[in-house]
Amino acid sequence: MRSPTQQSPRSTTRQGDRRRRAVSVAAALAVGVMTLGVLAPPAASDSAAPAAAAAAGPDAVQRALNTLVRDDGMPAALASVKDRNGRARTYTAGVGDLTTGAKVPRDGQVRIGSNTKAFTAVVVLQLVGEGKIDLDAFVDAYLPGLVRGEGIDGSRITVRQLLQHTSGLPEYGVHLDDDEIRNRYFEPRELLDLALEHPADAEPGETWGYSNTNYVLAGLIVQKVTGRPLAEEMDRRIIKRIGLRHTYFPAPGEMTVREPHPRGYHRSPEDGPLRDFTEMDPSAGWAAGQLISTNSDLNRFFTALLAGRLLPAAQLAEMRTTVPVGTSGLRYGLGLTSRTLSCGGVYWGHGGDIAGYETRGGATDDGRAANVAVTSIPTDEAAVRHVSEAVDRALCG
């Protein structure tokens, strides 16, 4: 679950040799792979598409997915696109299983990584609307005395700063290695304690800095305020409410993906052997990155969010109040990002990486939506750019 803004394949760290052998949650829990996956035939699906369009060859989205497989070595690429009239199309390229050569399941389930943060932020903001959480209250108001460390004081960090990554809290993921990430079950407090062993990255409110620790704390606040597990609140308040039929928060110890899915692949270090990372314990992500979903469900989620079906107007406006992130043009709100489109305007989403999968996409205010998934994390600038270009083509087509 690397930063949604990160354009280089690796993040910096203070950990030296340990960082070179570890793959951090903050840096996607994975680095990408290059593979000889076979390019599947164009696989866009739209029952209303005329025969003439099919004869004209792959459209821009399909070509973008083909590029990700053929040129960037992604084992598989999937996309779901909805236009402003509600017409939906799904696409696939590559193979779903490098061992068997199985087809890519259309709109298959994938681990959506840091897109989970948008769901967590929505639950927090719903509780803000209900008067149970104050965005500008300090963390200590809900978790008294819990957040303490070198340069770290929960009586000086607000809930808003958690959701916007301006708390200065250190990242816990850089201190986990692959075997821990894949096989170990973590309680949320363990993740927090791991972060608090290290000094603050900055003073609260001083600068933007992506840290999964922020969202672990946000999830703990949800549980303290509601008295219920975060997964139950997410399911009740979002997943069932808007009919996300293929989205779920894996149960403790659940390492498999429940429905048809492409397998996810991971190589760490970058010159190491290719590994099938489909089965893993996602608890290292928790409120920051544990969800499983499909591209179509993500389209439904971001469309419903922008349409005001999940939050009152005041809280949606808070979520969309952004700060700049570097010079990339990306802006970060409260668990929601805005990115510019080549055809004008912006789209709102988040994006997420976790070992084996990357997802990128979002929705526009006029009802367009697109999400793209690949089954390994891009490790070079060209591949990173091609994923973003696939989303842009889908929304600007």
C-alpha cells in the first residue's frame, strides 16, 4: 500500500540493508515482476456494442491493457469502465494463472490495497456527521494516552491530520519483511506499536507524508466510538448499503480470495524469483489496506460517494478538501485523491498496491468511472505511467 502519489518503484527508508530485503506495506508490500505472460485476445465485453465497432479492433482501453501485458510484463490486466450514461464495459488481457495458462476472470476479485483507506475515511466521516467524532479533536479524545513516542503525542494530532496524512506519524510497514507480511496475523495494536518504536517524521500539520499508521489509528477510533469491529461497520455502512456484492473485509486468518480471481505475483528483491503471492494474510494492511473487491464494485463505490449516497454534503465537502502532494498535480483530501485528466477536469479516487496487485482509478462528478488492476506491482516508470494512462483513456474515451 504505497503512497498513491509515488511514481518511483521504491520508497526511501532509514533501514539500509533491512529495507533492501524487505518489502514495506508503505511501498506496496511488493515490488513488481517482469514475466512472459501471454497476451490474451482483445476481451472487452459490451452486449450493446455494434459489430462494426468489434471489427475495427481493440479500443483505447483494450490497447492500454495489452501494452501493460506485452510491454510491461504484467501477468494480467483488468478494467471496468462506466460512461456518464451508465453503460459499463469490462476488459481483460494476459493470463490469470501463469502455471496453468487459465484465462483472466472477467471483473475478477483482487486485493485493492490502499483503496481501503477511502472506505475507512467514509466510516469516520459518517460518524462525524452523526456527532460521534470531531475531525478537529485530538486523537487522545478517543484513545487517551495510546499514541506516545519520540516526538509523538496523541494530544497534538487531530483526526483530520490522520485522514489527510499530515500527522507526522512514522510508517510501520518498512519494518516488516515478506515472510511476516505474507504469513503472520497482526492485531492492529501490534502495527501501531511497531510504528511508535520510531521517531516522528514531522510535527503534526507541518507537511504531507503518507503513512499507513494514520489509518490504523483511524480504524481504532472507529472501533472505540462504535464498540464494534471495523469490518462490521464497513460492511453495514458501505458495502451492504450500496450493494457492493463482491467486496469484503477478509476475516482473521483468511488468506484466500473467495470468488474467481487472477493470481497475483511478486518478486522481491527485484532480481529474485517470481513468486505467486495470491494467498496471504492481509492483516498487515487492516484499515489501511485489507479489502478485496472488483473494478466494477470500486466504480460503484466512488460513483455513490461523489453522488452523496454515503455522506452528508458537509462531510463530503470535507473529504474533497485537498492539499497538494509534491509537484505531481495530485491532491490528497481525507482518504480521497484528485488527479487531472488529459481531456480536462479531474477524477476522484485513491488507488492501492499490495503484494501481487495494483489498482488505480476513480470517478468524475459527471458520472464516469473507471478502475484498472494489474497482477503485479509496476517496478519502472514506464509501467507506472502506463497504468495511469489506462485510467485516463478509460475516462476520456
